[in-house]
Amino acid sequence: MPGQRIVCGVFLYKALRLPLTMNSQSKATARANIALIKYWGKADSSMNIPAAGSISITLDALCSETVVSFKESLSADELSLDGESRPEYVPRISRFLDILRERADIKTRASVTSKNNFPLGAGLASSASGFAALAAAASAALRLEISPRELSIVARQGSGSAARSVFGGFVEMHADRSRDGEGSFAEPLLESSAWHLEVVIALTDRSEKAVGSRQGMNRSAATSPYYVAWLDASAKDLERGRDAILNRDFKALADVAQSNCLKMHSVAMTTQPALMYWNGATVECIRAIQKLQQDGVPVFFTIDAGPQVKAVCESSALQHVASTLRAVLGVKEVILSGLGAGVEWG
């Protein structure tokens, strides 16, 4: 679909059902998201179904752009990631593409080229934007008819959080435990234009984390004494978070998001061996944000599985929050972002 830019959640995307002639290529862009109400753990690892629902915001500033080319000349899938060949990731990419190849009833291998404008594997949801972009580009290249909900279900099977990056603004992910996984999908909760919040990302370490989210979740489920309590509390946090967003209640959202974040990291820290995703600068950023809150600044923090701190604030506080976090010792870079759109093609 050359020249078209289609945003998931605004249009029902349906690629033209044309005769599939290889070679076939398509490009898609997706944005990272950060969870305000988090999930940590899998109900079904084989289908990548989360054990709890989640609510996120899609970030305009953090993007993955992916081109997928199906080529009859290839004997195996290929991956170029940020300009480098990454054969260690190819088996995971191939398993994911097999889901779409089965739908299209083909076996043709693909060349995948993906570029990101932010560090990978560092707690900035690169797998979310990456697999959402891959799902969108591959399904378009294969001329598949697929709705936004179906695209979300497909993306989830690559990365649980990728289901949310299909959509923009505020997004809710459902954790249905049906056998076929069709009830576990994301959907828009509130458009970004309906509530103008800003995000200040304090980057404290650019390197890939030692323990990835998927491995960390499995270890937590097996060994943390707090894991069951975490799951028990998730439904109430989801309700509180959803109500706060729909009512544009910043204080209520701040309270539940920070509490939910700290509960998730308590589970991670009590995993055996402990998952210590934070560093010293992470803690100092939290303290700086708490001081801003005491001074009446509308801001709150959230942290995914990594050392990066995301400060969510009202627009009026953006520059004050950014300058405060830039001054924290150990912060290497500050990234400013508004709320972004869903998947785009072309």
C-alpha cells in the first residue's frame, strides 16, 4: 500500500486481498509503550498470554521502523537490527512469522530490517514496538485481512506488551485465559488528544539488561513469595487506573500507577535470585520526583523491567520535571515525549 499511512485504532485496517506474488514487501512503524498498570507473569507461556491485565500509554518519541520482504530466493529468515545482522534473534523472529505464514498459507522466508531510535533491551519497551511493527509489516506484505484487534492478538504472541503498541494513547490489555488466546487482546481506552500528558524519560543505563522480561517473569512466578498477592491485587489496580484515566483524574492515576510499579518491583526483588533492575540513579530519580510532588508539581513515576525512570506529568510541568531529572547524578540522557499514535504503514 505505497503512500498510505493508516493508524490502527482510527481505521479498521484491511490489506487488499490480492493474489500473493513473491517477492512482496511492506514497511510499518510502531511506538514503544509504558505500562501504568503493569503485568508481570504469564498465564500461558506457549501463547504469551499475560497473567494479569494492564494499562499503558503509547510514546510518540520512541519508534521502531520495520521492513519485511518475503523472497522466494531465501532459504532461511534473515534479520538486520539497527544496521547489524543479529542471527541470535532469528529463531524467535521465525517462530513469530510462522504464525502469519500459516494464515497466508505460504512457506516463503523473509528478510526483516528493523531500526529503532532508542536503546534496545534496556527497559524502554523495544520488544513492544519491535514486534508490533513486525506484525504490521508482515501482515501487510502477505496481503492478510486483519482487524486492529486481530493484529493485537498476533503481536502479543511475539511480545506481551506489543499488543498494546498496536494502538495509540491510553490502551488496556485484557488477560483472558481462553484456550485459543482470542480473548487476550489490547484495545484503546482513551485517545491521546483527550488528555494531554507528557513523559520525561530519565535514561540511566544504555546497555541491555542481564535478565530479560520474559525470563524474569517466569522466575518470579516460580520463586517470589509475593507473586500470588501481586496477581490478587491487579484487578483492583486496573479498575482504579481505568477510572482515573476516563475521569482525567491525575492525582488518582498517580497514586495507583506508583503503587502498582512498586508492587511489581517488589515481586522482582524477592525473586530467587533477586531481579535488581534498578541502579543508584534510578533511586535518586524517584527521590527527586517525590520531592517535586511534595512541592505540588503534577508528576508521578513509573519504571518497567529496567533502570530507566519515566516521569509522567501535566504539560505545565514538563520543563521543570525535565530540568530536575537532568540534574540527577547518573542520568545519562533525558528524553521528552508526548503520547503517540498506533501502528502506521508506509
